[in-house]
Amino acid sequence: MPDPAGETPGEPIIALIEWQAPSLGPAEARRLGVETVAAFSGVPGLLEIRVFGDFETGRHFYFQRWESRAALDAYIGSEAMFRNREMAAPFVGGPVTRQLFEDYSPGD
């Protein structure tokens, strides 16, 4: 069993992206979710992605778990980020926010 005290603090990184999509309905959201997860499946360093939201308020989220801040930074500077962003663009109504968190969950 690895020694948790020997692990690098701050790895992995959680990115929580929030966006307003008041016109996004459940059927469209499911389709968008499938397309989004498929598009992200080949992104280096992305360990997990989840999509969820509240259809009453129009608040929607991407939860992304990255192996490191360096992997997230590489993605942010890539063409793939802009292509992936375009999938949700028709539904986005307002600013998109991103919060970053250090994941200190115990390993599997």
C-alpha cells in the first residue's frame, strides 16, 4: 500500500465548470452528455468526466478529474478544448465559470 504522506500534494485536480443553459431540455442534455463524454474520452490526463444539471434553474456542470494541473493546462491550450466547447455553445446563455480544486481523496 502506498504511503499517502509520500504522494505529491494537489494531484489530481478537479475542475468544476458551470454554465447556464435555460433552453437545454432532458433529451438534448442526454445527447450532449453522450457526445461530450465521447469527445473527452481521448484527452490525455483526463481521469473522469461527469455532466449534470438542474433543468428548473438552467444550471449545468461538467465535473472533470485530471491526473495533474499540467494535464489540465495542456488541455486548456489545445485545439480539442475549443472543439469540445462548441458542442454546448448553442445552449449556453451567459458566462461560463471554472473552479479548480485539489483532490485529496484516498486512492483506490
